[in-house]
Amino acid sequence: MERILAERRWIAALVTAGGIPPSDREDVMQAAIMAAWRAVEEGRYRPDAAVDPRRALRGWLHSVVWRTVGHHRNRAWVRREIPVADPWSAQQEPPRVDERVIEARERLLAVRVALSRLKQLDQEVLALCAVGHGIRAIARTLGMPSSTAVRQIGRARRKLRILLRR
């Protein structure tokens, strides 16, 4: 028990890193220490003799603490707690969306609509270009000469550009 208690500051750092709020940290630390002590008493702590004793203890304690932190965070009363004076009056604020995100979504939608209006062959050519295939690989995949693939890529890009301008 003394060795486990000697690692109290290290356990506190793990609990803090686990995202436990300050009001619950002492309780979670105590639960982790008690879980470790129970495991030692039950014979579930069997360190490797070839490893430094403190290093072996910390490695094992790490797993005990992280499990304790995970169990605490997944408790229903922890996940659903609303710290307000009158919980029935609490309303969630709508999430704020950055203007750049809205513009990016609009551009993505425009590209998807434009791509859907292209012929199947043009869609395939542009998809192969988008994933990084070269001219020869595209020509082989579509069963055409390289010169035809170059022209097909150019045409598909022009058609897409025209659709995106609309």
C-alpha cells in the first residue's frame, strides 16, 4: 500500500489528464487507489522480475487509473449533469457556425451538384485524377490510349469548370 500511495501525485496527474473535473478528482483518485489495493490483495498484480519495480508498478497503475477514469466518465449522472439553479429553465444554445464553414459547405455542395450533372465517363476520369492516378494509369483503367485519356481529362475539367461558374 505504501508504494501505491507514494505514487499519489502521479495518479493525480493521470486523473487530471483524463479530463476529470476538479470537484471529482479526489474521489476518482481514491477509487483508483482502492481498486489497485484490492487487486494487490487478490493477487492480480504480478510484476515482471526483470523490470524495475517502480516502472512495473507505474505501468500497472496506469491501466488501473485509466479504467477508473473511464468508468467515472461513463456514469450517467456525470454525463447528464446540468449545473444550473433551475434545470427546467436551461435551454441549449444553438451551435455557432463559422462563416467560413458555411461557405466551404456551400462550395462542396456546388461541386457535388456539378459532378452529378457530368456524364459517367467524365465523372470516372475526374475521380481517378482526384485520387492521384497518372495519365497512363487512367488510360489503362478506362481501356483507351494515353493521348485519348489526356483529351478526355481536359474535356471533363472544362465541363466541370463551366458547370461551377453557373
